[in-house]
Amino acid sequence: MKTRLRPTLLVMAIAMTLAGCATVAPDTHPLERRDLASAELSAGIKLANEGWPQAQWWTAYHDDQLNAIIKQALAGGPSLEVAAAHIGTARSSLSRSLADLGLETSLFANANRQRYSGTGLFPAPIGGAYFTEETLRLDLHYNFDWWGKNRAQVAAAVGELNAGRASYAEAEQALAASITQSYFRLQGAWARLANTEQLAATQTALVQDKAKRIARGLANADEQRAAEADLSLIRKQQAQLKSDIEHEREALRALAGADNKALADLKPVALSSAPHALPARLGIELLARRPDLQAARWKVEASLSTIDAAKAAFYPDVNLTGSIGLDTVKVENLLQAASRTVYLGPTVSLPLFDSKRLDAQLDGARTNRNERIAEYNQTIVKAVRDVAQSGAQLQGIEQQIVQQAEATGSARAQLASAQARMDHGLASNSSVLNARLALLKQQDADLYLQQVQLLAEVALTNALGGGYHEEAPLATASK
């Protein structure tokens, strides 16, 4: 009879287990990830060189001041603290998830004194007497994780940690780019201010020349007033450039997290363009080169693992709980073999009446996945757009520089001609001054285009990932 009863009980147990499985709702609105393999630039966007940025790309400008500022900022700039905190949070989450895997152990010790009722359940000599009970027990708990819920939670935590690492790299690249652009704006303002001071000196000389010519009856007052108005505009430009210098100095200090004296020794230096390039094709390589794309990808992977964990929650949870220890009412008997206690028993949790909460949990996980896929797709579009716009801008600036060089060359030739004619008595001093003013204005345009070119170089470098390359992802086994 007992032999026949056991298979029946086993079938009933299996049936109850299967009946305890809540129904997993179908995924009706999944989003698809964009394919980066087809991401390409317009055929009309080309630069002289092809390739990707190198790590520490800013060193190609051979500027010790710039290198020192970026080194200080990357050593612990304020903007990196948030990214570092996100990594810490992800590590803590991974540690919690790993703690749910395998065998859990805990040690329990207790001592209590109790008087048992003389008219209660226990008769004398227990009833009406005091007893002290001592317990020393080792508890064990093992989750079989048959459906992979815990493993999926660990995978999700690993994905979040990898996303945090990529986000930190993104923050580093963005910080280096911001510092470099601010530094170039500062140096450009210094260079233009020096050129503007020459403009002001030349324009002042022209105003004085007009006054002398008026005194001799060779010019009218309107010419002097026009020269004075031009001088006022130049001085206005000087004031603006001085304001820009202070603005960029403070911006650099904030980006580097420096104190008031850290950037006091900055000085003007001559700037030159560094070699820059644009890859012939982007494709899947852009994914490995852009840290923001890597972060978005890992967030999607984490959300997919979260869905797996939410699905596994629909199935019965089977745990094995046990304990071994000692228990006695006389402390002198605690270490005797007769005081030992042993317990071992499985625990089955059936989600029979929890379907609404599980459905909401799964729906939330799927919604979060769609949100992260949408963000990933948007990041891809933004990445390709950034590269295209920066490349096109830099291409256009290079063409402008060629034309500007011709204009500056013509202005220099006109000054030389005016100077030669004045030396031979064929032109007045005002002709030379006007020619010098024209050249200085062209030089200001040169300096402005040089600054714009440097800023566009940095923007393109940052759009291409700033020398980042996909790091080896963390795996569960490594933690």
C-alpha cells in the first residue's frame, strides 16, 4: 500500500508545483535596436586624413599647460565624482545579487530564563519551576535557482556595472574635451587681444593724422569723427575680449576643480592645429569607439536580464533550509551529544495568488527595456549626427582658411606697396595707416578662424569617442 502511495504523492506534488506557476503574459510591444553596421557619413564629408583619434589625443598639441590642466582634472575633477558614485552603486547592487547565489550560513546563539506555569501545559516538576535554556545553532539556506532568477539578477547587475564603467569613460572624455575647448578659447582671446591692441594703436595714430590734416585744411571734421568712431569700436572689442578671458579662466578653474592660485601662472602661447582625421566609414566600429554607446548598450543588456528575472518569478521557488546545533536547559549539558539538534527541510513557494504583482513587475521590466532601447537608438542617431556635423564644419573651416590666407596675403602686399610709395613721396602716412589697419583686421580674422578650427577639431575628436576603445566587460566570475 505504501509503495503505491508514493508515486501518487509524487505526481500530486508535481501537479501542485506546475499549478503554482502563474501565466507569463506575452510581450506584445518590444522595440528593436538600430543596426550600427549601416551607419555611414555622407559621401561629401571628407578630410585630408582618415582614421580614429588616439588615446590622450590632447598631447598632440604639444602644450605643457594644457596637459597639466587635463591631468589634474582627470585625477579627481568634480564632474567625475558623480560617475564614480554610479559605479559604486552598481558594485553594491552586484554584491547583493551575488549574495543570493549558493549557500547562505548564519550563526545563532541564545540564552533565556523562563518560569513555566504550574497550571499550564506542563505538569510538575516542569510546571511551576524556572529553567534556563541555552541554544547554539548553525543555520543553512540554499536556493536552487532552478529557473535562473538569481542568475538573471546577477547578469543585470553586471550589465549596470559595465554601463557605469563606460559612463565614467564618457565623463572623462567629455571633461578633457571641455577643458581643451575652454583653453583654446582663452588662448584665442589672448591672441586677438594682442592684435586688437595694435589695431587700437594704429587707429589712434590715424585719428591724430586726421587732426593734423584738418589743421592744414587737407581734410574735414567728418573724416576725423569717422576715425574716432572706428577707434571706439576697437576699444569695445578690447573690452569684450578681456571679459572673455576672465570668463574662460574661471571656466577652466571650475572644470579642473582647481583653487584660485592653480591657474594663476597660465600665459599666452602660440597655438597650432594638430593632425586630425575622419574615418572613411563608421559602421559597427563606432559602437566600440563611443563610450556613451557602450553605456547605452550595457543598459539594454541589463534590462533584458531584468526581464528574465521577472519571468522566473512566475515559477515556484524551491529552497533547502537546515540547521545543526545544541540546545539544553542545563548549561553543563550544552556540549553533550544528547543536546544536539538537527533540522533539514525543503521550502516550496508557489505564486498562486500573486499574479497581479508579478504581471506588474514584468510589465515594468519590459517598459524599462523599451525605454533603454529607445535611448540606445537615440544615442546612435546622435553619435552619427555629431560626427557628420563636426566633420562637415571642420571641412568648411579648412576651405575658409584657404580663402582667408589669400585675403591676408593681399592685405600684406597692399601695406608693403603703400609703405614703398610713401618712402618715395608718392603716398601719405594715412595711406600706410589704413593699409596697416586692413592687414590687422585680416589677421584678426585669421586668429578667429584658427580658434574656430581648433574647437571644431576637439568637437570631432569627442564625437569619434576621444580615443576610447571598448574595455573588456566584467563577468560574474570575476567578481
